[in-house]
Amino acid sequence: MKSRARLIILFGTLPIVTFTLLGGFLGRASAREDTYQHLRVFEDVVSLIANNYVEEVDLDSVMQGALRGLSGSLDIDSAYLSVEEVKQIETREEQPEGELGLEISSAFYIRVIAARDESPAAHAGLLPGDYIRTIDSQTTRGMSAIKGAQLLRGEPGSIVRLSLLRGQNQEPYDIQLTRRRMKDSNVTTRILANNTGYIRVINFTVGTANKLREVQSELRELGATRLVIDIRSTAGGSYEEGIAAAKLFVGSGTLLKRAEYDNEPTAIEATAGEMAIDTPLALLINNGTAHAAELFAAGLSNHDRADTVGQKTAGLASQQKLVKLPDGTGLWIPWAWYLHESGELIHGSGIEPTLAVELPAVELGESLPTVDLILERALEHLHAGIISRDRRVAQLVRAPA
């Protein structure tokens, strides 16, 4: 093997091996004999590439790609980070205020989790599951979500060029969007037909739970006898806030569980008791319902407190941490997963709706449907439930003593 290839392997794998032997996230694997066998195979592969590839290769790039693949094979929230990306996280470097309103993940290309309400991305019709192939002509193949988010931001009023993919269509759709400052509002309300209060939660930022308590009380005073809470494409915010919001609607019992490395799952208990909000409600969910919103939905559905209407959620319910490696690079890995009360994983599985609604396929560049099929189905379901309940009550009242 060429001496350069040996050095690249040594210094490229040293951070991972060191971390392994120190008993970090990969510690469970360090005790297994086959771990070292895999490292030997890895060395052989790099040697074969160095000595047999048709032209001289950049072994630094090969090693970077291998380490990204190693971490990325764990799950969608895991990543191998460059020195620059690690510094950005550690220093909490302030980013430009202009944005597109996108929550993203890394899945071969940068993948859209959700587009925030009234954002440039939402106005352009971007949907959960769309792939961003390039950002200003820079490929996102193998790019971390942290790097992708950095490239998407810029000064308000500046232009960003995206190349997008959707579904089975292999032809990219190119678009230009203008970055802008996003509003801080996270909860909006209105009254719908049949005394139904509608609450839209845009983001589970600090104070969202208290705001939910306030607005549901206001809607009740306006005559609302049932609620629709819309958490479609709600993917940002604090997990603690999502859990606090769920506690408002569940009297007692285990809302969720949290599993950490090498520990038994910890129960997260509801505490509202008799003060729990008891208004009949439906939750609107879709493929962009993620993170804190997913915990909110799981907490309510686990207790049959609300029927979920729409599409399966994103299945993104883990908390990450940065583990810095000796050479300044790092691993971005989940340290905790959230589970249903039953112990089933939310992360990676998502939440199936009580009432699934099939939506028409829309090609990139086409206008989205003007009729909200998910909201309509939820209203029908709530109205039918109220009528059924009132009939049962009337029958009990008329029944002879």
C-alpha cells in the first residue's frame, strides 16, 4: 500500500477509533470482534482504491465521504461534521436574517421536512419530501443539514437559486426565491362553521403552550364547542414546549416515554388533572409534522384525546448532541429517542392518522389545490361525533327511571 494511503487511513479513522475506545456512542460496538474486522476491510478498500483506480484519487475526499456514509447510515438525524460546521454549532454563530422558511434534513440530497406558513418556500409550493438538488449551483449530495441551512440563509432581499426534485420525476425544477425576515407569530385562530374553533400552531417556540391555553379559552367564549388544531408542516421549536402543550389536554397518565443510551425509557407524565381542556378536538397532521409537533400529536392520540386527520407524520422525534472528535471534526448524533406510551418508537416510524386523507399529486411549478381536503374531513368527523354524542345524551335523558 502506498505510504500516503496508509497515512490517510490512519488519520482519517483515528477520530472514530479513538471515540469508540473511549466508550462513546459507538462503545457498544467496540467490544465486538467484528468491529476490528470491519476496520481491516475498510483499510483494504481504501488500499484498492489508491492502487487500482484508473486515475489518481483525492484520498482526503474519499475518507470524508466514507465518514459521512458511516454516520449517515445510523439515521436521518446523524451526520459527520466538518471543522467549520462544528465551530458554527459551538460558537452559535449568528446567521443572516434572510431565510426561505424551510425545515430540512439530509437524505442523500437535502430534503424538505416542511415549509413554514407565509414563507418564500411556502408561496413557491414546496412540500414535505421535496429534494433540493442544488443551492446556487452547489450540489447538496452528501451535504449535512447544518451546511444546507447555512447556504439557504442570506441577507433579506437576496436571491437564492434552487434545483428541486419531487416524487418519481427525475427532471429537476429550477426556481429562484427571495430571502426575507420571518414573522415571530406562532399561533393564529379563527371561528369556522358549526361553532368550531380553528387553531393553527406554526411553531412550538417558548410560550406556545401558554398561548394555546389562552386562545382556546378565547374561542370558547366566542361560542366554540369543538376545536381543530392544525399542526401540518409544523416542524420547528422546543420539544419541551410540545410536551407542555400536550399536557394541557390530558388529565393524567403517561404521555410519552424517552429512551436514552443504555438506560430504561423514562415516562413523561401528564399533570393537568381536572384542569385539562376537555373540548372535543381533531388534530390535522401531514408528512411535515415533526419534532415537537409530533410529540404533541403522539401525547394526545396515545390517550384517545384527539383523532388525527391527514397524512402520516415525519417520524423525526430524537434529540441530538455534538460529539467533538480529536481533529476538530464532529459527530451529530441522537442521544435520546421519544416513544409512544406503549414503548413503540415515534422516531423513524411516524404517527399514522386516525383518518387518512389522500391528496392529489401536484407537480413542481403547479398551483396547490384551493380546497383543503384534510380540514374538510376533520370538520365532517367532528360534526358527526358531536351529533352522535348529543343523541346518546338525549336518549339517556329520555330513558325511564
